[in-house]
Amino acid sequence: MSHWTNKAVLITGGSSGLGLALARAFCRSGARVAIAARSADKLEAAATELRSLGAEVLAIQADIQKQADVEQMVARTVEAFGAIDVLVNNAGSSARGAVIDTTAEEFASLMDLNFTALVRCTRAAMPYLLKSHGSLVNIGSLAGKTAARYMGAYSATKFAVSAYSAQLRLELAPEGLHVLLVSPGPIARDEPRTYSNDKPANIPESARKPGGGAKVKLIQPDWLAERIVKACGRREAELVVPGKARLVFAISQLSAEWGDWIVRKMS
């Protein structure tokens, strides 16, 4: 019997990309999985695929930028499964643009999706996670540990996710909560986005590519999902992929100048 057998897992942004890959991985491990997303069509297609694995799957149409939707999402999961053992805050979006050309309104909009909505979901699910001594998985980014060029508001939103995850660990670990911060590099997509229409005049062509032109290999979502499920089962505090990026983080803490030089060379 797997560690995850009959555990209840709720995944935001679960109808595609890494969210769907995580749903597959948890389903294969025996968990009962609720996936939430805005598109009803994508949700139904994802749920059909997951049920073909023999898993118990709940599809919830929800916009996590709306408090009422978040409360309904959590309530439906608990009603169906009786608990929440894992919440995966996966939903979010990237961005492109020179930071000085990114308006305060654009910062606020992306912050609401990438960070404030994550806080909404976390707060709504927390009573159930504490009751189950469960796991909170926050999907951050390498850009949330060391800022990258031409990512507009994205790095700032993911730095907020990193800080919030650390605060939750420090305050709630004694009450039994496990928090896993996942900081991955660029993830491969079925239809890679090139950001060709995002502020086209103010960023180099290379910055429009996945990862903002970082010179790293794209990560396959199913491979990463398996790594996340294992790290969650071991109740690890952080998963950085690729692991060698930790050296950049350490150097940046020792010397901002050296860290900036490395980031420029790598992107």
C-alpha cells in the first residue's frame, strides 16, 4: 500500500501542465484527487484522463482570484473526500517586460494571481491541513530565489511565495503542518509560449523564450511531478530543480555583484 493511498489531494491549476502532471502522479500513487481550474472543458478532459487511471477524481470549476470560488472549492473537496491531506498551490502565470516599464497595476494584477490567490487558498484549506497534519505544496520558481531579467512582475510575485512558505514553516510546523516550496526552472509545455506580444519593444528576443532565455534545459512536467510527490512524502522543506541552482543562490547571498554576474551569463 502506498503512503498516498486514499489521501485527499487538492490541486489548483490542475487541468493542464504541471498541475495535471501532479494529478497523474498522485493518482498513480493511490490518492483521491480534486483538480480545480477555470475552464470547464479542460477540467472535464483532464478528469476523464485521470479516471482512466482508476483514481477517484473530483473536477471543480473555480477562479482562485475570487474568495467565494475558493471557499466553494475547499468545501466541495471536503464534502467529497472528508479531508484535505495535501493542497498544491500550482495555479499561476509568468510575464515578460523590462521591470521599469512594468506598471504598478501590472504588478498588482500578477501579484493577485501568483501570490494573493495562493494565500486565499492556503487560508481556506488550513483548518483541514492542520487537522490531518498534512502538506502544503507551493509551486514557486528559480526566479523567486534569484531575480531574472525581463520577467516584469514575475520575480517579485514568486519571491513573495518563497517568503510566505518560510513563514508558514516557522509558525505552523510545530502544529504538524508540512510545507514544501518547489522552485523549478522553466517547464516544458505542449504549446510553448514565446511572449511575442508582451511589450515587444523593450526586451531582447531571447527573453521571450521559456525561462526568459535562461541557459538551462526545459524540465519535463511528468518527471518533475514524480519528484514533487516523493519530496512531499518525505516532508522535505524545499525542492530546487535543477539542484545546481542552489549554488547561484548561495553566491548571490554572499555577494550581490557575483550573483548578478552569474545570472547575466546564464541568461
